[in-house]
Amino acid sequence: MKTLRRRISILLLAFSEIVFSGIASAQLARRQPAPGSGRERLIGAWHLVSLQAPGADGTMTSVPGLSGTLIYTRDGHMSVQIMYPPSAASLSNDYVLNGYEASFGSYDVDEAKHTVTHHVQGSITHALVGRTLVRLYRFTSDGRLMIRSTRPDEHWSVTWQHD
């Protein structure tokens, strides 16, 4: 009788392992982006190439002296940091505090609309925390990533190069 109980326990344990490992594999497969998809191409570390913003006359101008990093992880987390030059150390707005921009959170990708949505969980500017920021993205022919806001009152564009 003890031997039979032991065998049943071992079989139940083995069966549970098979079931749970199958569930875990299915969940992991669901989170894995399709090869070559927009989401797959976003994943990784990017360094800032340029930030374009409207100048005093309204024409798009490159903002000089910036450095920055953008990271998208496979499991759906993002982080962005941009440091402005010392001459802009007093710059502060919804995104920047004293010449520094930093936020992190999770993200979603809508491949049909070419949007990446940042769900801000933390930011150097507290006003961004809890906000959802929808961004248009596109990849250039040389593999760079261009991101811009979907808001009609924001007219900036950021270009990133994959590390």
C-alpha cells in the first residue's frame, strides 16, 4: 500500500510539473514578439542621435549637446534618460527638470498604428507619473528609430540608434 501511494504521489508530482511547465511555456510564447515585428525591433538599448524641436520661427531645429539612452526590454519595460548641455541646466517642463529628463515604466506596441505607448511609473518630473504617453514610431532605412508625440500640441521628434 505504501508503495502504491508513493507511486501515485510521484505520478501526480510529475503530471503537475508537466502541466505547469506547459502553462509557463504558453505564457512565455504569448509574450514573445514575432521575429522582425515592430515590437521585436524596438527591444534593446538605443542611444540618442538627435532631438528636433520647433525653433523660435516654428521650423524644426536640432537641439545641440544632448546625450541620452532609451531602453525597451523583452518583458515590456522601458526607460528613457536625456541629459541637456550645461547651458540648458535650468530647463524645466513637463518632461525635463533642471536639464535632465528621465522616466521609466511599461510599454505596449500597436503595430497597425505604429504606436508605442509608455505607461509612466516613475519620472524625474512627478507630473508624468501615472500618465500614458502615446508615441508614433518608425524605423528608417538605416535602422534608426524615430519617435514623435501623437499630441497635436507637441511638435518634437527624436532619433535613436540601436547600440
